Amino acid sequence: MRMTVSNLRLPRPRSAHLLAGIFLLILIALVATGCIGGTDTPQNTLAPEGEVARHQRNLFMLAMWPALVVMILVEGAIIVTLLRFRRRKNDAVPKQTHGNTPLEIGWTIVPTLIIIGFVGVPMLPVLFDLGRDPKADAYPIEVTGQRFQWSFKYPNIKDARTGEPLESPPVTPGRAAELHIPAGKEIALTLTSIDVNHSFGVPRLAGTQDAIAGEHHRFWMKADHPGSFSGQCRELCGVDHWGMLITVIAQSQEDFDAWAKEAAAGVKQTPEGRVPSAVAATGSGD
Amino acid sequence: MATEWPQTRRTGLADALRGAREMADQHYGIWSWIAPVDHKRIGVMYGVTAFIFFLAGGIEALLLRTQLIVPNAGVLNHDQYNRILTMHGTTMVFLVIMPLSAAFFNLMTPLMIGARDVAFPRLNAFSYWVFLAGGIFLNASFFTKDIFSGELGAPDCGWTCYSTLSSKAFSPGHGVDFWALGVQILGIASLASGFNFIVTILNMRAPGMTLFRMPLFVWMTLVTSFLIIFAMPVIAVALFELIFDRLFNANFFNPDKGGNPLLWQHMFWLFGHPEVYILILPAMGIVSEILPTFSRKPLFGYPFVVFSGIAIGFMSWGVWVHHMYTTGLGTVANSAFGISTILIGVPTGVKVLNWMATMWGGSLSLKAPMMFAVGFVAMFTIGGLSGVTHSVVPSDYQQQDTYYVVAHFHYVLFGGAIFALFAGFYYWLPKFTGKLLDDRLGQIHFWLMLIGFNLTFFPMHISGLLGMPRRISTYSEGQGWDIWNMLSTIGAFTIATSILIFMINVIYSLRRGEAAGYDPWDGRTLEWTIPSPPPHYNFEKIPVVHARDPFWHEKYTEDEQGRPIPVVAGAANGHPDEAHEEHGGGHGIHMPSPSYFPLIAALGFPIMATGLIYDYALVAVGAAVLFVGIYGWALEPATEGEEA
């Protein structure tokens, strides 16, 4: 930028050190933020345990790191500018620079290319993969949201008592509804709601997808290995929205088959679902 | 002219009203506040009212944050939480940021374009009264249940009020009725003011002020006004459908009868995304005035900043689906809107780079207005970047409806809009009070607010990435969210403290602030050429504009090397050919007469809305009041003098 070179001045040392220190602290905080992927909290969106969530984490990192770099550059440049060009006694009125057209065309086009190239293009194949129809051999499950619990229907398991497909037992707000899935196998979920909008969020497997009355929203997910994964409703659905919890229990094929057999026979069903932790009801709104 | 009164036929009520109008015309007494037409008076009324709503919305925010300070807290019950949450969002969007922007449109637009008032002064008053009526109506919902036993009657559907949660079946009571009708009323106010400012800016610029000599703030007012007149009808239709569903059992959004709840989301966000830019473009305009003034340099790349603002205005219509990525619209829709959302970051980025280039090489005075403006650039950038990260569709499936989104839009709307609006307060308030705000208190306010803001909202990125859903009234321990929520709550109270300091500053400076004079900041635009506070006619003589930054060019010229040098004292005032013209102290300047009919007309709307909820007979009463207001308004003489 030709208008600047002539009037470069160095910042005063002491305040420069102070600001550099603050800047460094911000940097450390940011790096710490970047590392939260390593922590093992139940709904950590950056600690994937399934294929869908892993794709999502990778794409997020692809966007977040350049964003962090840009942020550090911009914030740093603002601080340097404030120090370097702070008004001092006997400052002359600066030259009235009105702009620099090539420079500005450049900083319109270059970011467009970068952002499309680095973020837009890599996004598309993942988007189409996550958005495809579930494979024909995927394990089907119908998920229904209702105020204030989730229920799961297994078309492939026949309830011995009713002859109908097996359904998960009702739970009360604050207790998680259990969804059993075979690990390592693609699951085909069909989401709907019988009342208001809900959103089925299980971050470590697949993020969230909405359950809307009148819609049948299909998507797929897959758990890498057996384990138990927490989630909850993400869309405000009323007074007990806070307590519409989910636990996805992924089991090896043998364990899953064994569970399905017992559940179909009507044994070992937990009527209240699993209590993930003591969520105390805070007053009553209903 | 306007103050000559016929001394005959003065009797009874008409006499009293005429007397009152006379008082209002002379700018004293209560009537001058009831029948205002002066854009500056209306601007102050907008600002004060919106600030009071800001305090209400802030207290709501503190209640929410207090409930979330630790897991399983019992400060609010779930029902109260959802209602206060809804009112916090609705208040901050419709009753704070929009009207605070409107306050600056009112205060500054005529002054910056060298006009004596807006094009339609009484319509302007009407906008204000309708806004006030809508705001009070919306908040009246709190009292539709037994508030003293802790039952709030406010809406509980979130500020987005998604269908089918907003239906009578799932939100019984009158809260959502008040919400839908209240927002509808506020839309009328916005529409009226949108048209008013478009006409004002296009038609009332001083001679020589071409579009490309307009101050950036005026440009952004123009773009925002166009967005308002196109966006408000969209939400109006959606709200009418919601009102019909609730009051008359229509089925627009009822899936059981062939309606579609997703239709609401499409219409809401088709309005809602332009709305985001309605909230932020005025802020960008304010900052684009302050940075050049305090850098003593013109805005870098004026045409790029103007065109990027216009580009944002157009593109804002093509990104609404990014609020709906997870609703299952399909991969093609999601890809298209994903790309358009990524691209809308570009014009915003251009603006940030231009602002930085404006400061680079300048002589930066770091007074409070400048600090807030720089704070805007710094914080808004973070909000913009986090916005780019969740424009990426698959990765947004993770962040949708988590605190990451809450962090993002607060960086844009608080770190962006609110910081810029405070910058505007510190910059322009002295023009209207005649007193400078205290700079040391201003600096304390700034630093406390900056720290409090980041302490509140930066941790929300992390709690969001750790999967914490937004809008939950409580959460269990063991999720890794505890510490981040604790920090957010501490930050919220830090912000509250900084707002208290601002209020102390305003009161202190009104009583014993330093006199501002004409031009306290070495300003560049026309508002600094007139006294503080300005006379009610603004400009004794309508200025003739010869350049962008007209006042700067009156004060500075350039030497042979192109370096600016001050014009010799005395030569700055007026041009030689104007010197002989008479100065009449404002006498003989034709100004519109005050009118209380806009107030009467505005009162009709809340009466009609109340009638729709409780008793249809009141609808007729409200319509009659509206009719009387408009009828009297239409037949009112433009100035009293012409009546005789």
C-alpha cells in the first residue's frame, strides 16, 4: 500500500509489550479452545464416534482454522494500527487517501476465491454423502418426537405381545429415552413428530436433524463401535424442552440381537429409561 | 408565518386544542412532546424509549443468565424461563436495535443531507407512536396471568415462534396472540419510517449533494429502508396467517388439516435474514462516519463500501435457508444456500478491510466514540468469521441450535450493532444535548463492556461446541458446560455494570458536561456546521455541497504536495457570494406545525389488537379511533396560519 510506507512509525515500546502480552493471552485461549476436541464430554461435537460426526468435525476444522488465522491477523492488525497511528502532539493532518482501486478489487476477489476453494468446494461432496438416502441394507428405525420424550420404533423387531413392531417404552422429562442400534452398521432413521417441532441431536454420532409434524425426514448415521452416546432435543418445544433426553446404545451385532430378542419377548425393558444423571426438576412449570 | 393566530372565533375545545398546538409549536410544555413533528425531538423520543426497552431486555438477560449460572439452578422455573427468553429476543430485536437505529435515522439523516426535516414529519411522529404502542402492547402480555404469584403471561415460543409450537393447542393462553399482534403493530411503524426515509433521502438532499457525495450513514439508512419496506410485508403475511390460525381456526400451519409448519419457517426467515442486515447496516453506517473523523482521513474506498452495502442488501434475500439446514430440505437446496451464505461473507469482509485501511496511516484520536467504533470492527469480525464456519452445511448440523449459534449472533448483534450504537451515542449525543459525554467514564464504560462482552459470549462458543443446546432452561452436571456457563453469567453482570456507568455518564454530562460547541470532533459532515443543539429549523441557510465530506473541505485545503492544511480562520464560513444575504435568526423559515393526530391514529392499533384477543367490539372502537386520527390528519392545514 503505497500511501503507508512513507509514514510508518514504530509503537512505543512499553505499551507495545503490554498489548503484545494481551494478544498472546488471547492466542493461548484460542489454542485451548482448539483443543477441546480432545476432551471426553458426553455431547462434545468435536469428539466423533461415528462416520457422520467425523465428517462434520473435519469440515468444521477446515473452516475454523483459517477463520482463526484470519481473526488473529485482523485483530493483530487493528492493535498495530491503533499503536502505530495513535495521534500525538503536533501531528500533521495525514494525507487524504481516498482509496486504491486495484487493491480493493484484489481484496474482493481473493477472499471470494479462497473461501469458495477452501470451504465451499470441499463442503459439497460431504454434503451430498451425508444427505444421500440410506443404503438398502441399512438398519431401519422410526424416531418420533413428542412433548416431552422421544420414542423409537423398530420395524425389523416384532413385539411378541402385540405382533406389532417393537416400540421403546415411554419416559418422563429428564430421563433419557434409549435407542438401541447395532454398532458398525448404517442406521436409516426416519424422523417425525406428532406435535411441535423437535430436533434429534446426538452430537458424537451425527449432529442434529429436525423432527417436524407432517414430514418424514430420512437420514443415516453409524456408530464406530459399541458404546453409549448422549443427546437431547435441540428445538424449543415447550416447557420441558430441557428434559427431552436421548441415549443411543450401540451394541455389537450379537449383543444387539440378544437385546432385540429379549425386548421382543417383553423382558428387561426399563420402564423409565436410563437416568443419565440427577437432573433435578427446577420448580414446576406445568 | 406559522405563529400568527386569528384572534376571532376562539371557543371551547377547539380553542384549547389550538392553544396546545401553539404551545407545541413554541417547543415548551407537555404538548411539545405529544404533538412533535421535529425529527430531532422524535429521534430523542425513539432513543430514550428504545433505551428503556434495552434495560428491560437486559434485565431479562440477567435473569436467564442467573438461572444458568450452575446446573439445576432454581431461580426460574421452566415456564418462566421460556417466556422471559422469548421476550428477551423479541425485545432486543424489535424494541431495541431497530428503534435505536431509527433514532439515529431520525436524528442524523436530515442534518447530514442538509435538510430541515424529513419528508413527512407527521408520518414520522406516527411511526414513533405506533412503535411505542406496539412495544407497550407486547410487554403488556406479562400481565395477562397472575404475575404476582410468579405466573407470566408473556409468549413462550421463542422470538422465532415456530409453528406448530405457536398454535393454540401447544401455546394456550394469550401470550402468542400478544406476540403476533405486537410484532405486526411494530411492522407498521417500521414500514412508515422506511418509506419516509427513502423519500427524504432521495428528494431532500441539499443542492450539490449527489448520491455519491452522501455520507455513508445516509447510504446505509437508504439501503436499510429499502430492506424494511420489502421485508416487513413478508413477516406481516406470516403473522396474519398465524393470527388467523390462532383466532379463527384457520389451518395455514396445521399439518393435520393439510397445512405446513415449515411454511412458517420459510416466511419467517425470508423476513428474518434481511432483518439481520436491517439490524447491522445502520451500525456499519455509524462506524463508517466515526472512523474517518477520528482518523482524520476520508473513508477508504467509499464506492466499495457503498456497493458492498448494496450487495449485502440484495444477497440478504438469498440466504434464508441457512437457518433451516436441518429441516430436511434436501441436498440441492442446502448446497445452493450453503454457497450463497459463504459468499455473503465477502462484501462484509470488504467493509472490514476498508475500515482498517481508513485507520491505517491516519492520525487516530482514541476518544470514546472511536474506541466503540474500533470495538465494533474487532468484535463484528469475530461474529462474521464464526458465521462463515457454520455456513458449512454438514458442520452446521452439529452447531445448529447450540450455544455456538448464540455466541455467533451475539457477536454480530451485540459486539456489532450495540457497540456501534454506543459509538453513535458518544459521537452524536453532544450535537443534541450541547454537552460532551465524559471521556474518562466513556473509556471505563468501553473497556468494561468489551471485557464483559467477551467474558459472556466467547465461552458460549465452547459450551456450544461441547453440545449445549440453546433455549434449555436447565442442564445437568457432567456435560463439561458448568465452567463456561459460570463465566458467561459473570460476564453478563459485568456488561450490566458498564451500562450503569454509561447512564451515570449521561446524567453527569447533562448536568455539568463540557460544552460541545459546533464541532467537537473536527467533523467532516454537515451536522457539525450548525450549533449544538441545532435550532429547530436545523440550517438557517440550506448549504450548497461541493464535495464528499463537505465540512472538511471548508476547513482544510491542500498545499502543492497534496498535504492538507487548515484554511485561514474566517474564510471557512460561507462563500463570498452568499455573504451579503440576510441572516434572520430562523424567522421566515417555513416549518411544519405540530400535530397530535398521528398519536390518535397510532392509538387505534393497540385497541384493535386488544379487541381481537378479548372482545371484537373493541376492534370497531380501535378502527374508529384510527379513522378519526387519519381523517383529522388528512384535513389538518399544513400550517395554522393558512387556516384564516
